[in-house]
Amino acid sequence: MERKMIDSLRAINKGVALVVGFGLLLCAAFVLTDIIMRQIGTSLGGTEEIAGYAMALATSWGMSYTLLELGHVRIDLLRSRFQSFARALFDVFSMIVMSGVIITIAIKAWPVLERSLANGSRANTPLETPLAWVQLPWFAGWVWFALMSTLTTLAALSLLLKRRHEETEAIVGAFAEQETLQ
């Protein structure tokens, strides 16, 4: 059951990653167009601002994909010295800590969005972008990451309690070890 849930979440996050990647490609095309236009004496303007927004959105939404593909940086100095049960225990502990941090970030991101909505805040730039337009999908990305992290942690904890240590490692272990596990 846990493995099926993780596979489903991976499939959803691959779709999200494709959408985010397409958005980054559009942003790159926009910046490239602006660079070319500058060579002929004109400019679209606002490319730095829009690129910054794109990076913030890509980061908040891309974290979930990275989590489920085991792409987050891990320092496995201790973990690699132990057998399967202890490694799985380290993995679950790291996921609990990560989930706690991400949930905190998502909770702390809400007042930022709420204040922008209440005040009708706009960027202090020539574009005067309504900040809520950017902060709403940014906040949603952090909530999505918190949800993915929590569900992944619960699945890993369930597998650990069922003594399915290899499967626990397969969903929350270190990426470099996955080749040896499969």
C-alpha cells in the first residue's frame, strides 16, 4: 500500500515538474528575447523581476519532486556504517525532521500572503506586480511540499514499523544506494 501511494505521488510530481520546467523554459525564452532586444536598443523590461518570481515558484514546487526522487542532499557519514534497520531508522528520523521544517515554512509563509492580500501589496518595481499573484502559487508550492513530505514520512514510518527496512530505504533512503537495492 505504501509503495503504491509513493508511486502515485511520484507520478503526480513528475507532472508538476514538467509544468514547472515548461514555465522555466518560457522564462528563459522571455529573458533571451529581452537580451536580443537590448542589442537593437529596446527592451521588454522586468525580466529580472519575472525571472526571480519564476525561480521562487520553481523552488517551492520543485522540492516535492526532488524529495520523491531522493534528490535532496544527505550527509550519510553515520548512516552508511549501519545495517538495514538502523539505516531505515536514520531515514525516518531525517524525514520527520524535514517534515517538521517544511510544515513550519508553510505555516510561516501564510502571513506573508495574507498581508499582501489584505493590503493589496504591489512590488516596488516598474512592473508593480500584485504580490499576491506570485505569493499564492509560491505558498501553494510550500503547502504541497509539506503535504508530500508528511505523506512520505508516514509511509516510511509504516514500512519501518512493519519491519520492511529495504522498502523504507527505497522510498526515503539515499539516492546513491538505490542502484544496489534494486
